[in-house]
Amino acid sequence: MLPKRFDSTIEKKWQEKWKQDGTYKFDIDATQPGTQDPRPIYSIDTPPPFTSGTLHLGHIYNHTWIDIVARYRRMIGYNVLLPQGFDCHGLPTELVVEKKAGVDRRDREKFLTACTEWTENAVAKMKTQFDSVGYSTDWAHSYRTMDDSYKRRVQKTLLQFYDKGLLYRAKHPVLWCWKCGTALAKAEVGYVEKDGKLYHIDIEVVGEKDKLTIATTRPEMMPACVAVFVHPEDARYKKFVGKKAKMPIFGQEVPIIADTDVDKEFGTGVVYLCTFGDEQDMRWQKKYKLPIVEAITPNGRMSEKAGKFSGMKMAEAQKALVEELQHERRIKKVEDLPHNVLCHTERSSCENPIELLPMEQWFIKVKETLPGVLKAARGMRWFPPYTLKRLEDWCESMDWDWIISRQRTFGTPIPFWVCQSCGDVMHAKPDELPIDPRGTTKKCKCGGEAIGEKDVCDCWVDSSVSALTVTKWDEDEAFFKKTYPVTMRPQGYEIIRTWTFYTIFRSLILTGHPCFKDLMINGMVAGPDGRKMSKSYGNVVGPEVVLAKYPADAMRQWGATGTLGEDFPFSWEECEHSNKFLTKLWNVSKFIEGHFIDHRRVKQPKLETVDMWMLSKLQEVVKTTRENFEAYTFNIPMQAIRGYVWHELADYYLEMVKHRLYKPEIHGEESKLAAQWTLSYTLDTILRLFAPIAPHITEEIYSDMFKEKTVHHAGFPNVDEKFINKKAEEACGILIKITDDVRKHKSGNSISLGADLEKAVVETPDVETAKSLERDIKGTNKILNLEIKKGAELKVSF
Ligand SMILES: [Zn+2]
Ligand SMILES: [Zn+2]
């Protein structure tokens, strides 16, 4: 018997039971029931959350969808591989260990051990959180990017890229965040509007009386100036082209070059090129083969090239230099100029301006492979389809190779050594992996000493082998064959240019085949006020706060309300509404239990019109749910299921059959049985339809009433064509309309809904149908004397 009230503590009970029973255990060799045929496999490359120690609502949102897909696929007969990994390496962990735990990173062994321990703890907490929302992963297939097995795979791919000539080491301008002390990938930076000033500075031209006035926002870059540019059609400056400009204070003489990329309208129409102020500088430096002057050091200060300004922070140097230029009366004008500055914006709250510094880094060649990546991506099904455009745009804008090295400690080591004498690169042997070359040396063939690489991999180098990891590439050939390509990659749109791109790219190079069939793309979760969740807005809601108030099955319904690809606010109202629905479903089930016969164990009785209407409507819900689950849309089926239970079932059908259930002596045993049979069939179907969204409550009711081990192995409902009955639906439309009118009449006249009505007259153009439902009209509405007569339109009078 179900307890009287729905109690959400059943959720914990089921989570433990599922674990004990291995309900979601994945067996690669699972067969179809009663046969030796393998079950078709559905594999999911789930996003590994960064191991911060806590999941946020964005994770819950994303993983609710993933879990619905996994549960649905299992129920329709797939063998579902739902592994959940964890992305362990990252600057935040290093900072916590360094600052909060006080471990010095210079003692590398101790520091790495502390990072590992901290991360293990974080993973344990996050696993508990995943369990607490009923996430149906098989933890036996979990991975952590800090594990030896994971690092081995990452390093192996690097060796293969090296063998293919796609991985190299070079001195190259990199996007450098001096505050974090590391190189960044292009995908980690973005433009931020900042206040600034445009300085108009007079420059002497060698052998000319007239001066040139350059306009720049960064006078402190002057020591790195290697050329001055004007537009070839700018009449003001034609005479200077080919001559030399002499920088004030620093004294270097640099060529004056005409190039059509100069914007005549900006500032004075004269710009200087400093290596490197921005990406335009890089293009010009290459095009005109100009020298490179490094005026900025990796810690964000002026280098010795800046003369008396060396050692100063950039902002200090700017101030001092401007003062000196003013003193020399070189500054003609200063304009306020808010402008976009490239900053460290992604996956970090840093927001520090980025410098382009030439540095020895490790790179992976990307550009030549882009056509193949695009072709692979276009062959995949994107849900929603427009998200493919983000990847296409990203590929088209890409003009840099991928910098994979990071100047950090807790990360996957780069398995190479560099000779200090000849500069040759030596790599680890595959059977040595995983290896940490830091602090080790090798003998080079030139006789020199090769030193182990100190840098570690960018975290995307780790996470973009997830598809190869979950399918056991290079580890278990049979497993890989069965699970690759991955059936579905779920993720947020904000990491299409990183996680999606790098995964498709690397998997393609290493396996020769596209890695995904489908991609399910979600948006970001906003705060309840619709703004981006942020501590500064005070609108952050954590899943633990929601779970303290509502069952996981309510929070999951909130998650299922979102739309593919679109941002989605958290909503307390939706949680409240979802929770009310759980109570409704419970109460409906309690009612049915009071009249329960298991429809699977009795012969189908002769159904009446209202039964046929109920079952016909139910087939629509089944159809909608299946179609939308196939297309990774959850809000439409959820509304369909909830609407059906709330309205068709609870508001109407239950009221329509009460007289048959309670008074078989009047209406006959067969009529009662037909109602019972229909209720059982309907509840069974609803529970199985709703199980992927709300796995706990459906399990509780299903196991209690239908005595099966678990609803999650019970199979998903199919549309039963024989129950589709438009005639019954039309006929019942009359009954519903009359019922609505009677309810309106009763409530308008302060008559209780359960009270008898002495008399009612129904006028209708379809007397025959109304007559066939006479008993239902009377029984449902407690009408003692009913008259049915011909009329122009359906109308009830009292
Ligand atoms: Zn930074
Ligand atoms: Zn050498």
C-alpha cells in the first residue's frame, strides 16, 4: 500500500536500492531479453565537470537532460553507456592548495600530492551530488583526468600528433596573462570595453623638417617600435614613405611604410608597430620581416629594452613616459577613447588584459585539418541545428595554431625533452607512459643534455580525449568498435569552440572517423531574475538549496522545462508547480490503488465510450513523448504528460467513473471492471512515460502497485493503434462540455460539486450521442432527472 502522503524521503531509499541492485550497471556484452543477440549500444560522452567540489545548477540542468536521454534509451531497449568523468586540472585547484592549504608549489612532489588529495575529496562530494538527483551513471565507468590511465592516453595522443608532424615547439607570440603567469588559448580570451586615452605624439623624420604625429593608446610600447605605418593614398604623408622615423627618448630609427590596412580616419592616420601590441602587429611583422623587440616581461613589467623604465609595471611606465614626452612638448593632444581590450575572460574571473609575448611554447597544427573537421561536423546531427553555425564560424576565423602548453604545475605533463645544445626534441617511448619528464634529463645524440619539459597541458588537451576515453580507444579494441562513434555528445553552447572543436579535431586525426552522431546543445542557466548568475548580483542558487526545499524529482522537472540551445532561468515557481504535480500524481495513484486490478492479469473487458476516450488521448501523449524524446526535446512531452494527468485523468476521467466504481449494483460489474482496467492501463503507461523525468516517484508507485522490480527496466510505452478512437474523443467532447457547464452552474450557485442536482436539460444537435452517454452525464454530474432534446447548439439549462 502506498502511504497516504507523498514523502520525498523515498528518493534516498531508491538511490541506495538502485546502487545495491546495480540497476544502471553497464555490461558491454548485454543481450536482448531471451536471445543471444547483442543489445544495440547508445554511448554518451558526458561533460566532465571541473572538480571545484560542488556542482552548480548549470550542471544539474545539463545532466538532467542527459539522464532523461539515458533512461529513455534504456527503456526502449538500448544498452546505454553513461560514464561520468571529472576534469581535474586547473588553476583554481592550484590556487586553493597554494593559498588556503599553504603548500609551496616549488616543492613539486608535495604540491602535486596536495592537489591530488584535494581533488579526490572534491570528486567524492560531487559524486554524492550526482547520486542525490538520481543520475543513472555507472560509476564503474567513471574517469578522472588526473588518473594515470587518463594521462597515459593524453600523452599517447601527443606522441602520435608529434609523429604525424602536427605537434611542434616554437617561439611564437602567445596570448599571455601575466597575472596568471600562463599562456592562453584563443578560446580563453575575449574583448572587454575599457576606458583609455589616445595620445597624439610628435615623431621626428630623419632628414625632414616636418614631423609626423602618431596616435596610440599604448605609448609605453614605444621601445618595441619597429616601424611606422601610413595609408598609401593618404596625401598628408606620401612624402614620408620610405624614410625613417626617429623615436623620442629611445632614439631608434624605424622605416615608414605605406600599407592599405591603415585606417586613415583613425587618430592621425599614422600608427606605429610594436612587437607585439596586437594581432595586426603580428601580421605586419611577418609581412615586412621586421625585427622583434620584447619590451614586456612575462610578469607584466617593462624589460631592459625599456631603458630607464625597465622594471616598472606597464601602467607606471606609461605614466612616467607620458610625463617625459609632455616635458619635451611631444604630446599634441590626448583624447578619451573607450576601446576594446583583449582580456583573460573565459573559464576565469581574471579579466586581466592580455599581452602578446614571443615565447617557447608547444603547438598543435590545426589549420590544414579544418576542412576535414568541418566535413565531420556537418555530417553530425546538431540539436538545435543552428548551433553548428557556431563551430563553422569558429573554424573560419581560426588563423592560429593551438597552444597546448600551460605554465602550471598540476596538469598532464608534456612527454618531451629539449636539448640545450642543439635544440632537438626527444620524446618518451609509448611504454613509458604516463611519464613526468620534469626534473629529468636525457642524453641527446649531439652529446648535449636534454631537459624534461616543465610545462603541462592545457585542460582542453585533457578533456578533448573524453570521447576516446569513454570508448576505450587504444585500450580495448572490441569495446571501442562497439561504442565509437559516440552516439551523443551533450554540452553547453559556450564550449563549442573549445570542447566540441578540439574533440572532433583530435578524434578525427587519431581514428580517421567522426566522433559523434548527435550533439545535444543546452544554454546557460540564469538566475531567478533572468540575469547571468553571479555572486555580484546576489542571484546564485545552488542545487543543495533547491534540494533542501524540494524533491529531486521536482528539480528535474524544472530542468526538463528548458529549450534546446537557449538560456534558461532558474525558477522557484516551476519547482513549486512541479512539486504540486508530484503530489497530484501520488493522490491519483492512491485513488487508483483503492480500486486496483492489474490490467495485465485480466482479460480486457468491454470498454465504454469514456474509457475509449481516455485511452485514445493517452496514445497521443505516448506519441508526443516518444517523438520529442527522440529529438532531445523534453519540455513538450513533460507538459503533455502533466497536462494529461492533471486534466483528462484527474479533472474528468476520475469523476466520470466514480459512479461506476462505487455502484456496481446499479451500473454492472463489467462496467466497473472496464473502469478499473482503464485506470490500471493508464497509470502503468503514465508511470513509464514519466520515469525518465521523475525516476523516484514513478519507481515507488510502480513497484508498489505493479510488483515489478523496477520501472526503469519495464520498457517504454508504444502507441497502441487499436486504442486510437476519434469517434470516442468527439463523443466525450459533449460529456466534457456538459460537465463544465454543470460545474460552472454549481459553483455559481454555491452548490457543492458533489451535491445532487434535481434536474437538468441538455439541448444538442446530436441527440443520439448524448443519449448514448446519458448514464455518464447523469453519473458524472449527479443529475437525478436528465432530459435530452434537440437544439441548435449544445446547451445545458437547470
Ligand atoms: Zn589571467
Ligand atoms: Zn642535442
